[in-house]
Amino acid sequence: MTDDEVGVAVARWESQATPLAIETVRRDVAAFAARHGMRKRDRAPVALAVAEAVADAVVRARPAAVSTRLTVHAATDGEWLTVRVDDDAPPPHQDAALALPLVAAVCDRLEYGRSRDGGNRLLMELALTGGRRPRVRRGATPQRQPGRPARCQAT
């Protein structure tokens, strides 16, 4: 079975973690969301969150002075938009919710961790249609909602 058969649209962008990647990925993810039904007013915060996530990878890559890989995946089932940012920059020194306040404020679900290959992985999930989003208290663990995509597994 292919992704199209189950109604999932996917896209992927690969680049080096450079300042140019911030604008390019922000614009491309927003265009992906638009093609799949996200309203303009809902895309603006998504674009900001993506820009912040990519900028974080760029900033963490700078002190290492090495080429840092950046891969961004977007997927939607028509209800939820999932954006995953993978990079191999040095890991952040603090919790993603503290280091990425726009991401934390905009996303319905946020996960940060290390991938199996030792890189960093940030998963953002947002309601695509701008429907009623689940409310999560600060410090509370978001609970899986019916109809939401499965958790991202490290690859």
C-alpha cells in the first residue's frame, strides 16, 4: 500500500543548516500546508514555528564549524500537519519547549529527541483545518487524540 492509498501526502527537503535554509524551508512547508487545505491565517504561525526550528539548528551548527545536515519532512492526512526537523548539529543545551517558544506555543504536540543515528529530531504536529485544538496545560503531557497520526518513531 502506498501513502496515496491511505490518504497521506508527504514532502521532504534536504539542505545544509545555513541561514538560507531558514527562509527556503519556511516558505516550502507553508506552501505544502496551503496545497493541503490549511488557511492562510493558520499558516503564518506554522511558518514562524518552522523558521524557529530550522534557525535553532543553524545556530547550534555554527560553533561546530562543520557542515550540518538538515532534513525536514512534512506529512498530512487532511486533518493534521506533521513537520519533523532532523539535523546533526550539536544537541541543544535545554528543553526544546524552552529553547523554541514559538514552536511550543503554536504546536498541538511537540516532541524532541535524538534519532537512532545520533542526530536531533524535532516533531511538530498541528491541526491542519484550524479546528478546535486540544488544550494542554503547561507542564502537562499532551495526550493522544482520536484521529491523530501515530507517534513518530526514530529511524
